[in-house]
Amino acid sequence: MRKSGILMHITSLPNAYGVGSVGKCAYDFVDFLCRAGQSCWQILPLCPTGYGDSPYQSLSTFAGNPYLIDLDQLIQEGLLLREEAEAVRWSQEESRVDYGCLYEHRGSLLRLAFARFRPDRDFYRFVEENRDWLEDYALFMALKKKFRGSSWQSWSFSLTIRIPEVLKGYRQELAPEMEYHYFLQYTFYRQWQALRAYANSRGIRIIGDVPIYVPLDSADVWANPRLFQLDGSGRPKMVAGCPPDSFSADGQLWGNPLYDWEKMKQTGYDWWIRRLAAAARMYDVVRLDHFRGFESYWAIPAGDETAAGGSWQPGPGMDFVRAIRKALPDLDFIAEDLGYVTPEVRQLLEGSGYPGMKVMQFAFDSRETADYLPHTYPVNSVCYTGTHDNLTMAQWFDEAAEEDIAMAKAYLGLNQEEGYVRGMIRGSMASASRLCVIQMQDYLELGGQARMNFPGTLSANNWTWRAEPGFITEELTQRIYETTRRYGRL
């Protein structure tokens, strides 16, 4: 069955408190998706944002982002006063998330709510059901506060190697702070599951994102150091990235610690299975980020200033795929198979049975050697105009090479009367791909100011774009519906 959806992260929804939440703005977006004939809502990772405010650099792969907790629901429950929430000027401009302001003020409001919260049976059940990751995460966050945000590698040696008696002592000392983080996660998950249930009831499936790597300074690495390529002091031996290519002469140096796949295999990939099982409780479909890294990954010596000195190392391959398929037989995946795709990566994708990704922008890029022209798309694929890491389509037409734009015009019959961006959307929706996902920015025909992320850079513009209030109009809804109907994707 042919379907379509929209890519729009929750932080980008307009909301009174500086950032989109899982409250009314999200419910309104679900209603819009339904009226527009869509089947899916794709979002970015829901984990707490970390370095550079990126949802792909999180303090925990299991935790939810407290910034997304809806304050209006806390007000309705008597845990906050409206004047307390409205006393803060949450952003300098409505079109940007001000993460500095959130960091400064959101926590104090949530602590007020926690002080008024009275734990009940549901709260204690949540804590117990999630103890396998929640206790370590809450202790990690409490220790981060105690040690003024310093990375866990700088803590005492007894903490870095997790001596049980030392951990027990800190759990007792920091119990109130740990309970605050239990409260945040309980509140986030309670609100999120209600939103997901509402979306499902309206025929909308949630596509979530699981980054392949986690940051070094995270609860995940601190709690499971033996599963990563670390030395005796908790420092990485090798780090993750991408090799040099036509887009980047030095490659991309991500800096994440690499997995010890041999140790992972010895445990039956237990950590990964628990991670994906947690994702299954959050999403209906999981996008596996950097899927080619499961075939082979680019390993860069720690301390190198660029990715150029790295080398390809073997990943877990089909052994990993078979393990997660056996453990989670009902979970649907999308494989993000972009980047340096070799015959071995294609073989792994084919063996997995997962749909890969096709990006229309790449179809007309003279630097891209792979064939992304729509007439080549297999049915078992997901077509995008672009992703959160790409230019918006309007920006692409402003910045792409003249020969690339000329090829797109000729191939798709683009014309000014229809509009070039709308023509690219038409071409995507008409493709053979079973699922087509369009960025909200492209439906709104926004330029470079609305780009979500520029990979490999730190910028105040990354991850901060927000839609203006009133961005959903009846004309836009009907236009999306008609395009969806025309290409058999209702």
C-alpha cells in the first residue's frame, strides 16, 4: 500500500513556551496530518539534547527530552501556575528555539512541579519497569549536577570503574535528585504515550530515529564501558566519522566512541536489543541511522584532528540483523543507507529486507555517483525530497549548480507556473517508493533560514528552526491532500 508522511520534529512546532512540546501543538499537528491524508509523522530522536543541542548527541539513548514536556498539562494538573510559566521570555524570535533560555529557565519550572508532585502507584510502576536504564541515567544526571557538569571521565576512579559500594553510597546521598529525574522521565513518557495513542487512533504512525552512535559523555557509555572501544581510563581508542568525499575533503569527525562489536556479539547484542525495544515503546517505525556502519564503519584514531586518517573496519553485518529480527519480529525499520554505499552495504540492505532511503536532491547532484533518479527507485524504499541534514528544496534551487538545476527541470518538467519546489514534491510523490516523506519546510517552500542542520558544523541555526504560528492553513492542507490523492498515497 502506497503511503506518505511529513518530516517535522516536535521542537519545530509553534508553542507559547519557546519550543514545541507533546501538548496541544502536537495534537493539532496530528489532526492536520489526518486532514491532509497522511499516514506517517517522522520525527528526530526524542532523547535529551546534548552537545551542540543536537538530538543525535544525547546524554541517554533511553531517556526522553524534558524540554518536550508540555507545561500546560502540568498547569492543568496543578503542578504549575500559569503565571509561573508565562513569566519567562522564552525566545528572542518565534522562528528559533533558544536553547540557552531553556537551559536557564525550564529546569527551575520543572523542579517547582516536582516539589508539588505526589508519587502514586503509576509512578512507582514506571520506575520499576524501566529500572534497567532509568536508575543508571538518574544517578548519572545527579552526579553530573554534583560535579558541575564535568564529564564522567574526570570523576573519581572509583566512579569511572563503577565500584558497587561507591555507587551504592552515591545512590543514597543523591536519592532526592535521582527521584527528580525519575519524575521527569515519568512525566515525559506519560505525555508522549498519550500523544502516540492519539496519533495511532487517527491512523498516523510515528517514525522515530535511532542514531547509530552515542556520545562518550553519556549514561550509556558510563554504564556499559566494556561494550565500547575504550582504554583503562575510559578514553576512546578510536572514534566515529565518515571518510573524505566530494562533499568534504577532510571527511566528518563525529568523535563518538566506537562499539566493541565482538563483545556485543558475546552478549547476544543485548544492549542493542534493549535499546531498540525501548524505541519500539516510543515509535511505530524505527529509522536506523547510518545503516552502512553495520556492514563496516570508519574508525579514526582518537586525537586526530580530521577524519582523513581513518580506516574501514568490519561491522556486525547480518549476524546483528538476524539477532534484532529474532528479538523484535514485529518492529518495522527504515535503513538510512546514505553515504558511501558499496556492494557489501547493498547486500546487507537486501538481506535485511528493510526499505532504504532515496533523496531527490541527490538525483541531480553531479558530485553524487549513486543513482537516485526516481525511475530507479524500488518499491521497498522511502523517498524524500531531502532530510534534516539537507538543504531545503527552495534553498537547493538557490544554491545548486546550474547544470544540476537544469537536469531537474528537464527530468521532472519543472515550470514556474507550478513552482519548482512543488514540482520536486510531485516527482517524489509519483515515485515507485512505497512511502514518501516530505519535510514540512518544503511544503512551506522555505529557504535556507529553515534548514534544520548542517552536518559537521556547530551553529546557532542548527536544530533551532520553528514554524510560525498559523503555518497550517486550509489551502496548504487541501494542496497536500490533493497531491497525496493524485499519486495513490491516501
